[in-house]
Amino acid sequence: MLTAAQLAELRRDIEFNAELGGRSLTVMSTWGLFSPREIDDGTRLLLEYVQPEPTADCLDLGCGYGVIGLALATLAPLGRTLLIDKDFIAVEYANRNLLRNGIHNATAQLSNGFDQVEPGRQFDVIASNVPAKVGKELLALLLHDAHARLRPGGRLYLVTINGLRQYMKRNLTEVFGNYDKLKQGTHYTVALALR
């Protein structure tokens, strides 16, 4: 059985430093959020390939505590970055991480997919670490909505477990008319689709 001190320790925010967008940032998370103690390998791989222009408007789809969005906002300081997630705790931590690191060109908000994103708002870059168990229905909505929300020439970057590689290839080709496998690692694949 855990002691009161051990329980108190588990309730404390988890904090670590990470290199994101060429800057050393301090990130806070908590138990219950995806990969709370460190940046997961899939996100690390994705961030090696996402390269927004400095003026790009970006979206972190399914932001968790904000790692991808922090990197996008740092790499595109003259654009605006939106971080969205359906988990209110994730959104709270993402906003805390933006504030803590002095990133003022980004904000996080609650949204199930794109349903709460301001109508008509468009992006140059959308990036996501797609959960393996998202379900084909939601995935179809996300891909179609991402296509609709990207400006012409806009880019969708996704990282998935390798088991979803062929599925993503088929679906991105169907929705976007193109698919580029940027990197296939041991466990994850980074894909790009252009609007």
C-alpha cells in the first residue's frame, strides 16, 4: 500500500526538459495523459520531419500536453498555432506549457476533432501523432476535415504505428490524392499528404 507521501508525490505535476523547435523547453504533464514522463518515440520521429515556414499557421491535432504544438509555434514564430484535444486536462496542460515557455503565438482549446475550431479557419501545416485506437470512423472525419482546413499547398504530417501504415497510405491517397512516406522506423511511420 502506498504511503501518504508516495500518493502526494504521484499527485505532483511531472516536469521535464525537452528540445523542441530548436529550443530547450520545460514541459509539465500528469498521470493519465499520453506519455507523461517523456516525449514518446513516435512524436520524436514526427518532429524530425515537420518543417513549417516561419509565417505558417499550424495545428496540433490531438495535442495532449502540447509537445507538437510547442515545436510548431517555436518553428513558426510569425504564424499562429492552434492546439486541440478532446481531453480537458490535456488542453489545460498544453496552455500551461505554452505560458510557462513564453510562447505567445499559440493557444490550446477543447475540440473533438475539428468540431470546435472556428469555422473557416485554415492552416498551412497540420501535424498529429494519431492514436492507434482512434477508430476508422473518427479517422475518416479527421482526414476529410484536415483536407478541408488546409490551405492550397498545405501539408498534413502524421505519425502512426507501423501496423497502420498501409491503412494510412490508402486513406490519405483517397482523401488527398497523394501520400509520401517520409520515414519508416522500427515502430513508427511518418507520412505526409499535400493539399
